[in-house]
Amino acid sequence: IANILIGAPKANTTQPGIIEGGSVFLCSWNLGQSYCRAIDFDKEGDRSYHVDGSDLKVEFKSHQWFGATVRSHGDTVLACAPRYYWRTENDIPLSDVTGTCYLAVDNFTTIVEYAPCRTERHGPAGQGYCQGGFSADFTQEGHVVVGGPGSFYWQGQLITATTQEIVRAYYSSYFLLSVAGQVQTRQVQSSYDDSYLGYSVAVGEFSGDKTEDFVTGVPKGVMLYVIVSLTTLIYFNVFQMGSYYGYAVAAADINNDGLVDLLVGSPLFMFLGSGGRLEEVGRVYVYLQQSPLHLLPSTSTPHLTGTHTYGRFGASISPLGDLDQDGYNDVAIGCPFGGKDEQGLVYIFNGDPDGLKNTPSQTLAGHWATNTIPMSFGYSLRGNKDIDGNGYPDLLVGAFGADKAALYRYFSRPIVNASAFLTVQPTMINPEEKNCIVVNENGTVPSSCVSLNFCLYADGKHLPDELVFVVELHLDSVKQKGAVRRALFFETQQHSLVQRLTITNGGRICDEQKIYLRGEKEFRDKLSPIVIGLGFSLDPMAPTDAHGLRPILNFQTLQLIVQKAQIQLDCGEDNICVPDLKLIVNGDREKVYLGDENFLTLVFNALNDGEGGAYEAELYVLLPPEAEYIGIARNNQSLTQLTCSYEAVNETHSVTCDLGNPMKSGTSLWAGLRFIVPNLKDTHETIQFELQIRSKNENNSNSEVVFYPLQVSVKADVILMGVSHPEMLLFPPGDWRRPQRLQEEQDIGPQIQHVYELVNNGPSALGRTTLVLQCPRQLEGHGLMYPLEVATHGPLNCSSKHTINPLHLKVTQTRRIPGQERIQRRDLHRDRLSQLSNLSCWTVECWRLQCDVGLLEKGKNAVMEVRSRLHAETFIEREFKQYVLECMVEFKVENIPYAILPEKYPSGAVKVETPLVWSNTESPYAVPLWIIILAILVGLLLLALLIYVLYKLGFFKRSDPYGTAMEKAQLKPQASSEA
């Protein structure tokens, strides 16, 4: 049984005057208990020099992080404090963070200090900021290598010596010691400043001389050094700024080719995530040694990339040895801030002939909570040592945030090698062959049955005589949860079966089950195979052994066995149906209009010209975003009434219609679908529907996609109407008297009110429309119509170069009496209307009013009311002369609020006529009343005389034209239901 060394760099010790100097603990391991004790590498406090009668402190051990680096080789242990400070006689306190190490040999019987950076070359230009012991390792021959990344303006350096040379050179009274045989890298040109050589270090044989070499991280790259002279052999780099490539390095033969391979951690590596943003996930690069000094990235897995943002994957790497005893060494990689609540993770990657497998075989998670800092489980890793003596290497994981370390004993549980096989007989299920009777709630149902057979084998070392397995069988296992399973177990009528089976070590057990196919009407999928899965595992409730452990399956065991059964189709000997699907689409319109609902019916012909049926055949219609589905076409008896479903997911709208399962060869059906297209936009001049017949057949499963395009157009039905109140003017006006002076509007003459309405019946909207009104104003200096007021309703803005109410008469609105015009019209002589003379803008001078109409959407209108007075004096001077006052109003649409232009802009005109007629109630042609009475009396007398003459002639005594009484009876109508 081996012991464990654990560093505690912030531990307090018995050293006088030292705060958190750090310590190293030696822990003996036994199952179920552990005991740790601190090793007294250094019992002294800070040392001083006696100068000029006073003591001068020259070293500072508080917070030195002793135990931050701990390595062992046999009975030799190296422990370092990289934050150890000292100063020369002329320096200020805490000036040089040189770092220091202690070397214990012969099982701690001899302990010496090794501070290779505590030299006269102090300050940042020399080795004053060296931080020696930041990294360290041993070679197989016992050479010590120490990394000091802060030397020479942080160029960094490696320092190496043998343990014998270090022990031989140690003298406790001297601060500055020279180790004979020590080799170190030298300062180079300033371009290498801030390189941090020695940040990490590992040992391996790369040069082919049978002597191990040093690999060191330079957190922009990795350098390979010869151990004897520390000359550079190879330099690797990966240029992602800030990725800290080389933060951790490890050397191990992972592909079992006898050559040591290299792993390099880059914990700050950033990866472009699925959202297009860079995510810091970390990466480990894998280099396989092809020959001496020839390392190439692994072809199968050149790198492993973390999956937890800010998890620092690759911050620690440790070779583990051959955990699974497959002949290939395995590796542990730390992700100290990954996992739930950033507690930390450790991944185990197994070696193989191509390098490392790209997925971990096991993931270890930290389970200790900390309220102050992250637990950092996996911040440090050490493996490839058999701690418990069971023949398997174990892994030690540090979690400095929780002040704990965890020992993972690998494969200390007995390993079970298990395998299974599964068969279905026959693999083709014929639904027409009913060879078994299923009894269920519907009675006895003839069904198609097949046999399912499986066997399970198990063996291993240090196992009990009997092993209990849990076996699970699942039918149609790839179907989603809740979907209909097409096959069921005959005995249970369920799609799954769980059994507990006992197998002797080295033996096998077999079983047979009968399964049956559901009725064809119970499911749709007849094409895809029925997947049958066999899963097995060791019984988790099995008894434990003497150590409290249960056997475990070899992690490489294939625990899921899959077989497939097929439903036999009417598709020939190969059971493969090859349809030939064709689709023809016609529509009842080619254009759709902005602003309209745009009802559309698409009639299609679906045809299968192939040799086999199309299973789960469906018509799939992809609608443009502007369209909506409203149903199937039902107004045509020749069209098939399909079952269709409409689905809208985000901006994707689709319709799916069932065409048959199967859609047999030779099938030709016509059907129609109804849509509306109300959501048109002017960003596209065309939209299109996409239609396709789809099936689940493996070969030739779909028809070609048919596109049905629609042109997006603009159309507006614009109506202009006008009306006159009154409809005609009667002269002379009864309430008008010639005034001495024009003061009020009534002084001009009778009122005329014209109402004009511009209506947009759509479907599209109008942008700007020009409306122009012209009415008679004067003739040869004589006034005709005097404009008083213009009122508008709607988006109208009117202006005129002629002044409205130019005489500034007092406006007193005269209320029109409804129906007055009709009453007066009865007194007119119709023959005079044919003699009216037109007063239009072609013959007289007119006044002009222009209006701009704004946005006019479908169903909206714009109304203009013009109130005028007729110059009565002008017409009275022309007594009994009949006129028609004619106003002309025109409109023209100037633009529309769309990017799509119409073929023609709407325009039009309308005339509003107001007749002026003269009334004459005392007509000379009137018939006197006495003449009318006399004419009536004469007419009555003549009628009486005519009746008398007919009576005398026997007109009222003629024979009955219908014959005898019998004949009369035959002519009577029978009873009828018609009324």
C-alpha cells in the first residue's frame, strides 16, 4: 500500500512568525480511513543576517505557497514554494520572489534546501523574479528539473541537476550555493521577454537517444530540451492570442507504439459557439511521436475541446497508465470550473491505436460545497500509481477551493465481461398471414406473430458464482414516446418486457418470446423497420463482496443489442415499392391585389404512375407568409374530399393532406384547396405556393415540387359622385326681392348646394389624388353662381385662385326643406325641360376649386360640399328663358402608397346639373270643371244605352257552351294539393 503526498500551500505551520507558509502532508491510505501528518521540511522562521550590530531579515516565508508543487521519485520528494521572497543586503524587503524548494531523500531522513534562483543576479533583469519551483518533475534516472517562469524579465528558464549533486552541494549556513553539475537555460535577446518559459514541465524520451528530455510550457508555445545541455530540440506553437497554450503539458505513450506522445493544455482557448459568439471552453492538443523529434497531431483526434464555458478545460493533464487493461495508456484532463455550479470536472479519455478517443469514458464531478471561492475540483491531478495495491492505477484529484483531495480507485470492483445476441424469426412479418390468436378486450383477434430469441453470456475474474442481470426488451424502440408501437409481446400485450436473469460465471442463459403485429388500421407506418432493442445491466441490488463492492460491467461492453423486423408489403420479392408520383396544379386566379382578401382555389391532380404504392402519401403545401388556409373545395362533386391539416410555426405555414396509405399504383385523384391571401406587402412583386407529393418510401419517394406563382398587383375601384340640392331651381323665386344693396347672402338669390363624394372601393389604397371643380361664374359681366362656402370631410385640402364669398356677404345658412323640390316639380310643364340651355365652362366663365386628397384606404371617402347663391337678377332679366347650370368635377390619382405601381392610375369626371325653370300655374290651356262633369254624364248615358240594346237582342240568354249535365260533371276539377 502506497502513501499519498498532498500539498497545502496556504497551511499554517509551527514555524515561528510565519503566516500561511504552506505545508506538505503525508497520508497513509486504508480502505474506509485515512490519516495525514505534516512533514517538517523546514522548521525555522525567517532568517536574518547580523550587520553593523543589528539583525537584517533576508528572507520572507509568509504566504510563500510551500507545497504548491510536489513531486516524488521513489523515496525522494521535491516540494517547492514559488512565492518565497528574499533580499540582498542592499535590497528592500520582499524585493525578489526567487522561489525555493526542499528535497527529501531516503524517506525523509535527509532534507536539503534547493534554491537555484537565489543568486547574486537579483532583480527582474536577473533571477530575482524567477519563482523557482513554479513547475517541477523527476526523470526516471533521478534528475530534478525546476521551472522558473519569471527569470530575465519573465523570459523564464529551466534548471536541472541530479539529486546527488543537490544534496552534496547543500550547506545550511550559506544562502548562495553553487550546485556542481547544475545546468540551466540562459538569457536570450529581449524579444523573448514575457515568454514564461518553465510555466509547466514534463519528462519524456523524444530524441531517440534512450535518455529522457524535458518538455516545458511557454504559454504561447511548447519547447523540447535535451536534458544534458538544455539545448532546444523542438518548438511548438498555436497562434490563438491569450489561449495559454502550454499552461499544462504531459508525456505518455497513448497509442502503444513504444514512442512517447505529447499532450498540451490550452485552458483559455476560445471557440465560435452556435450563437456566433466566442466562448472560452479550453482545449488539449494531442501530438503523436512518429519518430525521434517528429511529432504530428493525431489524425483521428488532433485535439479535445471543452464544452463548459469558462471551465478551463486543459488546466491540468495527468497520464493514468492503462486503466481498462486494453493495452493503451489513458489520460485524465481537468476542467476545474466546469459542471454544475462551477464545482469542477475531471474527464477520463482512453487511449487507442489512433491516439485518444474523442469522448470521455468517464466524467468525475466535485461534490463539496464552498461559500467563498470555487471548489476547483480537478485543478491538480496525479495518476499512474497503484495506491491500493489491486493491480490497477489510481487517480488523485485536488480541489484547493474545498481544502480536500479525492482518491479514485480505478477498477477495484470486479469486472464483468458480458455479451448478448438477439434474433427475430422470421424477420419479414406478413400482415396477411394470421398465425396466432390474440385475446384482448375486443375478443379474439387473428394476428401475425414471429419469434424473438436472445442469449446472454458473462464471465470475469474475482466474481461470485452467480450474477444477476436486468434484461429489458423494447419493441419498435425508435418510436417517440406516446407513438403507437406496431408490435407487442404476445403474453403481456405491451411493447416492453423487463426480466431478472441469473447467470453462472462463465455461462449463458437464453429465452424466447412471441411478438405480434397490431391491426393495419391501428398504425400508419408500414415502411420503416420495427426496431427491437435488447438492453442489459447488472442488478444494482446485488449483494456486495467482503470489501463492500459490487461487480461492474467492463465499460467497453455493448449493452444494447438491436435487431430489425420488416412488414411485408405488396411490392414484389424485394419488398421495395417504387412509386412514380406526379402533380398538376391549376388555380382560379393569376393575380392578387394589395389590400384585398384575395380568395384563391388551387385544384390539383395527384397521380401515381409507378409500379408500387406510395406509403403515407401526403400532399404538402408550403404557403407564402402572406396566405392563410381556409379549407378544402366542397362546391364540386368531382373533387375528392380530403382530410387536411394546417400548421403554422413562426413564419412557416403549411397544409398537409392525406392521399392514402398506400396511394396505390394507378391512383389519380382531383381535389381542391381554398386559401385567402390578405397579408400582402409591396416588398415582393410575386409570391408563390409550393406543392409536392411526399411519401415515406425509400426510393423515388416524392414528386417534383410544383410552384404556383401569383403576381402581386395594385387595383382600386374609384367612384366620384355629385348631387345638387335642390335638384332644380324654380323661377321666379318667391322669397326674393331686389335689394338696394347686397349685404346678406339672401340678397344674391336662391341657394344651390352641391355635394361631391370621392369613394375608394378598393381593394388597394390611394396615395394622393387631385380633385378639380369648375362651376359657372359669370357671363358677359352678369353673375351666375356666387360661391359662399366650401366644407370638406376626410383627407381633403382645397384651394382656389378665385375668392370664396368675394363680397363678404353675411352668411346665414338656409336650411333646406326635405322633399320641397319634388313638390314643386309637379307644377312644371315637362315639355319646357327639353328647351333648356346649358351654362357650362365651355360657354361661360367658371370659377375653379382644386383639392388634394390624401391617403384614401379601401372603403374610405372624401366629401366636398359647396354652397352657392344664384344671381337671381341675371335670370329675372331673361324671363321665361330656361337654363341648366352645369358644374364639372374631375379626379386623377397621382400616386399610390406602394412600391408596386398599377398598370393605370384611376381618373374620371362627373357633371352635376341644376336646371333653372320658370313656373306658370295659370295656364291658358286648362280645361274648365263644368266640361269635365258634362263629359262624365254623357259617357254614363251611352253605357246604359248599350246595355239595353244587348238585352233586347238576347245576348244575356245564350245556351250553355259546355253541353249536358253529364258533360258539366266531367269538367269539374278534382281535389288537388296545390294551392
